[in-house]
Amino acid sequence: MLKIIGAVFIIVATTWTGFEASRHLTERPRQLRQLKSALQSLEAEIMYGHTPLHEAARRLASQLSKPISWFFESFSKKLTNSETTVKDAWEESLQEVWKLTALKQGEYEIMKQFGETLGRHDRFSQQKQIRLALTHLEREEADAYDKQLRYEKMMKSLGFLSGLLLVILLM
């Protein structure tokens, strides 16, 4: 009886691990779409609303879902509450929130490079920088979606099957 309970716990734990890995693959394209949407909204605020950067970031934080909203909220607070440059506030916010996202190093580098140009140019040059970042994020989103299609189901199955193998080996 004790062996059966242990076997059930092992299978449940490994299956849960497989589903968590699968969830990570599902979250990445969704968060990339949110990030692209946020940059498009930022472009509209800059180009047509003539909104200050801290106000635009605050508005974006209220429109987006977590964890992307946490990034823009942190960015807005850093711009208003401390004497820092836009670049430093952007990078600090990225570092704080990035570990809470499902995004990878490639997206981090794209966002970091975009932050280096943010607030340094006129509106039209800034629009070009936003479009460039959006193009790079679209490429990353296509890659993430491809990986999701390819590996999501496999991760779920692998979790369950590895638990089953472990139970068989231990019996």
C-alpha cells in the first residue's frame, strides 16, 4: 500500500513538472505579444499624445496584465521618484522584473538596446527605434510560437512518462 502511494506521488510530481515546463512555453509567446502591444501603445503616446514618458509608462502599466505591467509600473516610479536617467531607470526595471517573466535572453537584449535609445531622440527617430524593436520582437515571437508548437505536448508527456519510468525502476 505504501509503495502505491509513493508511486502516485512520484507520478503526480513529475507530471506537474512537465505541465509547468509546458506552461512556460505557452507564456512566452503571450508575453511577447503583450510586450509588442505595449511598445505600439508607447509609440502612440509619444507620437500622437505628446505624453511625458513617465505618464505613458504609468498608463501602460494600468492597461497591461502582469508581469509586463510590473515592468512599466517600476519604470514609471523610477522616473518620477528618483533622479535617474531614462536609460538607467529602464535597465533597473528590466533587471527587477525580467526574472518573473517567461521571456529569454534574446528579448532582454532587444529591450535593453531599445532602452538605451529611449528619450534621446526626437519623436520621429524614436518612432523608428520603436519599429525596430517591434521587428526584432516579432522575430522572437515567431520563434517562441514555433517552439511552443513543437515542444509543448512533448513536455507534458515527458513529465508523465518519466514518472512512470521512475516508478517502474523503483518497484
